[in-house]
Amino acid sequence: MTNKNPTLSDVARASGVHFSTVSRVMNPQTRQMVSAEVAARVLVEANRLGYRPNRAASTLVTRKSRIIGVVLPDITNAVFPPILLGIEEGLRKHGYLAIVTNVGADEEEQLFVINRLLGQQVDGLILATARRHDPIIQMCIDQNVPLVMVNRSDDTGGASCVVSDDMVGMRLAVEHLLLQGHRHIAHIAGPENLSTGHMRRMGFLAAIQASELDPSHAFVFESSGYSRECGKAALLELLRQSPQTTAVVAGSDLMAIGCYDAIRELGLSCPEDISVVGHNDMPYMDMMRPPLSTIRIRHHGIGTEAARLILQAIEAPDAAVLDVRLRPELVERESTAPPRA
């Protein structure tokens, strides 16, 4: 004898209500159409019977899977978990779930994963993998795939994005160092092919230009990546080329930690010899030695806003493309101080 999976009709009989009432209760979008007392009774009986919605059948009827594909470049990077948390919380409120994949930086791997997600009939994509000139983004646009970019954006403006306002963030970092008295400030930039690398570089240069600082005293060194190792290698080379530098604005917190490594290797001290400002305010930056001054971006807010935009794109395909930039804030800790006299 086989156990038959309970159906909506079974739940309706157990709850003493009509089949259509159970159907409304089981859909978070229509649950408010049923009284709270009846909805609670239906949910109790559904749980007692072990009822599970048949998503495959539902997809055939509604042409919606209520699943969003979320593609990350590096799930080990502490920037992404709070963004993902915001995405998942925002989606669940509307009865959607996320399928999360980690793809790295390889374009062919990204294309493979995205095509597989689309083959699984996801209703839309949230991508944290965008490059400034990204054929995968264009492919999704051409195929009318609902799409939102997070943390990074591309240069075409063809799809909505939710990012931190990097121009503001870099201005806050530079102004902080200027107030400390620094006049030889450098920036370790992320890769130029990523919007975060490009915009933070532009923000740094704009802040220097808006100040009274001699632009020749501001040095930009592009790193090959955002890792700790890249940050260390970049600062070692930066100080070789610009030994007068007294303060560094790093393109990420991980790069800033790499700067700490380089400073120690050179027998120097932070902030006595070189002040360091990070970017992101990842968890535990306050526990570094010294605690890292950094630009705090609104990770969770980026995620919840991305969830809102992807659902909007699904429900209203002709809705306007939005470029949402959330304002960051400076967090002053102990890695910055006035330069030596």
C-alpha cells in the first residue's frame, strides 16, 4: 500500500471549507482574501496532513514558478550573505524563493549557470556578477528575462540595479583623511572592468579635485582583484612608487586587510605611519587590530530593494528601468589618525 500525497481537496474536507478557500489560503498573494481565523484553521490542517503544494502543476497553470535565480561571484566574500539575506526576506514576503548559485568570475561558467536556471523556469534573475561591458546582461535583456543587478552594474543602463553610491562613499573617505591632516593620499582601486572599481576610482578623483589638495599628491593604483592578497601586493608596489603616501583608501575591506599585512611586512605601523580606510564594513571589521575605519554600505537594504525590483519587473514587464543608489556612511575607528609631524 502506498501513501497518497494529500491534496487541496483533502485539506478542504479536514478544514470544513470549500476547495477554493484552501487554494486562496495556500497562496500568500491571496491569503488576505480569507478571514484570519479560517486561514489559521486551514494551515493547521494542511500541516497535520503533511500537504505540500505541487509546484510543477502550479507552474503549468500560472506560468510562474515563484522562484528567483540569484547568482553570486564569491559566496565566501562576507559582503554577500547580508545582501542575500535581504533578498530572501523580501522574496518570502510575497511567496517567492531563491535558488542561489556561486559562479566565480569565469564568463563561460556564468553563462552555463544562468542558462540552467532559465531552463528550470525561474521567474527572474538577480545577478551580483555584472561587468561594465557584459554580454550576459545583454543576452538576458534580449530574451526579456526579468533582471536586477546588485552591488555591481553594467554601463548600458538596460536593466535595473541596486548599488551603493560609491561616489558619495569615496568623498566621505577622502574628506575624513583631509580633516586628519593628510596631504599624500592614495587609492587602491578595484578592477576597472567592474562598476565598483570604476566608480570608486572616479569618486576618489572627484573628491581630490573638489579639495584644495594638489592632484599630484593623490596616487591611484589599480589592483587585479578585491582579495586580501591583492591588497597586500598593491600596497607594496604603491609604496615603492609613491613612498611619501601617508594614507590609503582601499577599494574593499579585504584589500584593506591586505594593506595591514603589507604595512607589517615593511616594519611600519597603522595608523602611526600609514592610515587605512576600507570599503563595505564587513562583519568583524571592528575586531581587527587596529579596528578598521571604513565605508559602510547598506548590504541588507541592497538585498531587500533588489527583491522589490525583481518582483516589480515580473508583474510589470514594461516598468521603467531604475538605478537605485543607497547612501553609505563613514565608520570612524582606529586605523586612521593624523600623519606624523
